[in-house]
Amino acid sequence: MAIDRVVMAFAGCVVLASVALGLLVSPWWFALAGFVGANLLQAAFTGFCPLAIVLKRLGFAPGAAFA
């Protein structure tokens, strides 16, 4: 699986989990969803993604965005 797909899947899981936790536990969990969204936005413009760096070191194949 390419790094791009892993990053998107991980971000989607974190956003869904934070929305569920925000509804069930505390509204402060919505801040995590905002952080993930902001990180995805800056990665789209700069190409810098900390998770992509970690995945590359773990041996995942680079995709089009994080080559």
C-alpha cells in the first residue's frame, strides 16, 4: 500500500474517532479533527507530512504525493 493511501486512511480514522468522541465524551475532541484537517491542508501545499516521513522509514512505498 502506498504512503498516500495510508495517510488518507489514518487521517480518516482519526477524524471519525474524534467526531465520535466529541459527540459521546467531550466537545474538546473536535479539536483533534480540526488539527488533522489543518495538517492535511498544509501537507497539500507544502508536501510536508510527519506521518509520511515515519511511513517511509518503515518501508512503505512512496506514492505520487510523498515521493
